[in-house]
Amino acid sequence: MESFEYRNPYAAPTAQVQPTAEERFDDELVTAGRLSRLMAALADGGVSLAVALPLIIAIARYNPARGIGELGGSLVLLSVAGIVALGIYTLILLSREGQTIGKRWVGIRIVRTDGERAGLGRLFWLRYAVPGLIGGVPFLGPVFSLANILWIFGEQRRCLHDHIADTMVVNA
């Protein structure tokens, strides 16, 4: 007796989906997800806020009649030293591993689109400074900043600053 296999003519087609070239380079580089990038950005923001907190407290306590006071001056110096130290540490991480503190915690890193390590100059100037300067332009800046962030919802999951710097964020 012949066996008969039933096939539903109304079933959705089945196929194995292969990662695109943007998601995979030599089976080791996988484009980082949107949630992991968001978590890294929130972690970086939290670290920056914690370092800047003494400065925020000093500004909140400032009284023009009394001046900044001894405690306020100490808080400002402490915060400025922390901001400089955080900046230097972030630059070291970016130059060596293509990561900020948040990216390191989440386990993602920045590379060139060809999979090579992105240089510090490219990361600092093209990925951070240029979008920051454009973002500061009146009227154009807010539109650019919003477009920069929303660009991540494209097929390649790369923000506008990634396209400017020819970089992508991958799982470390």
C-alpha cells in the first residue's frame, strides 16, 4: 500500500532563512540587536550621570549672594576630574576594543563594515563629533538627531552615524 503525505495547500511557505551579509561576516560577526544597543546607551548615560552628579549638586546649591562655597568648589573639582577620567577611559576603550563602558557591559563593539577594527579617529570624529556638531545646529539639529536614532530600524540596523563613519555594532 502506498503512503500518502498530506500537504496543506493553504499553509505558509517554509524556508530556512540565512543571515544577510550585514548580519554575518566570516561566521563570527553578528550585527548587535537594537535592545542591546539601547541598553548600552542607557548604561553609558547612567555612568555619565553618576560622574556628573557632584557638578549637578554644586550647581543646584549655588547661591549668587554667597558664591559657590567651599563644598561647592570641591564638588565641581571632583566632578571635573571624574569627567576627564571618564573621557580618557572611554577613549582608551574605544581605541583598543571599539567599545564604550556600556557596550563593554552589554557585550557589543564597534567595527568597520568590512569587519576590521575602527580607528580612534574614525570613531571619535566621524561617529561622535560630526553628528554632535550637526545635532547642535538650530532647527536642523533636532531633525538630524531624531533621524540618526530612527535609522536603526532599517534593514541593516545601523544608525545614521554608523553610515557616516562606515561602522557597525556587532556582538563582541
